Amino acid sequence: MRVAIKLGGHLFPFDMDVTRISSYTDVLLRLKSEGHQILVVAGGGEVSRKYISTARRLGATEAFCDELGIAVSRLNASLLMAKLGENAYPKSPSNQDELRVALEGDKITVLGGLQPGQSTNAVAAIAADEMRADLLVNATNVEGVYTSDPKKDPKAKLLTEIDSSRLIEILFNKGFEAGGYELFDMVAAKIVERSKIPTVIIDGRKPENIARVVHGEIMGTRLRYK
């Protein structure tokens, strides 16, 4: 199975928890040993948001802030590569041409952001499309897509499935400033809808959930296409 995995930036906190990062690479290595082709996109997380927030206060443009976010996501990708060692493709792709070359081998491809104005969620969708993924796993810090914000609404319900067009409607009113992407974004949603990429949004705070969903277990929110 060809699997693209987006690891949310929340998995890379300020304290750089080695044990936690290693627990994710252990899952990636296990999936690779089972014969799956694995691609991973790392988010920027709170480190990225801190840099972006500071840069904004210093008067930076949103494009400049995007570049900072990309730089941090690539550093996070490098942490994964450091642990994966020879199992990882030796260079983190910085554009789609490099991504295509990386996907020709049998190593785990790890990357961060690619270009300004594009979230790492969008990068994961593009990469999944490029590799003709059988599954795109968005491992985030919530259980999936809810009817409303579960942090604000105690009556919010988890949706086990959501139509891609409905997800796009939900995302339409969200902001798209640098560092402001959460869960999924409009560009990512449109890419997976266009290519009908099997996509599931799961709670990635437990690394084992990634393996479980790749093995076919039902969890989180799956996108449905017309």
C-alpha cells in the first residue's frame, strides 16, 4: 500500500521530546517493514507559530512568515530523518521534481513545506497525489472532524464520514494567514477531492493510531467523494 502521512506540528513541541518523536518513527519503520511505501510530511507546530508571531510583530510580510514556517517544518522533517537513518531518503525534497525522484526509491520520503502560501496539509495532499497514494492519513491533535469546535461546544459530535464538498464549505470561512492552518485547509481539501484520494483524519497523539488506520481499522473521519 502507498501511504502518505501528515504529522501535525503539535508532535514537535518546544521541548523536542526524543522519546515521543522516536515512537512515531518506530511506527513508520514497522509499516515500511510490512511492505508499505511511506511518505511523511512534517508540520511546523508551535515553534513555527512562535517564529511567525514574532516576525509579524517585527513587520514581516505574510510571504516572509510563510518562509519561516517552511524552514521550521523542514527542521522537523530532519528530526524524523535523523532517527530513521538509512531507512529515510537522504534528502528532504524541497520541490515537486525532487519529490518525484525520491518516490522512485524504496526509502521513506520525509519532507516539510514546499512553497509560500501552501500549508503542510496542502503539501501532504500534493504528495499523496504525486505518489498515487492508496491512503492519506492526516494525524492531528483531535479525533477528527466535528459538527462544531469541540473545545467550545460540549455538544459537538465527531463525524465518522464527511462529504468532501461539505468539508470545503466548513473550511471556506477559515483564515489562511501563515501558521494559521488547522486540521485541514481549502487547498488540501480541493486536491484530495479532485483526485479522490482516500483520506482519513485521525487523532495522531497516539502513534499507534497511524498503524491501526493503515491496517484498516475504522477511526477518525473519512472523506467521502461523490
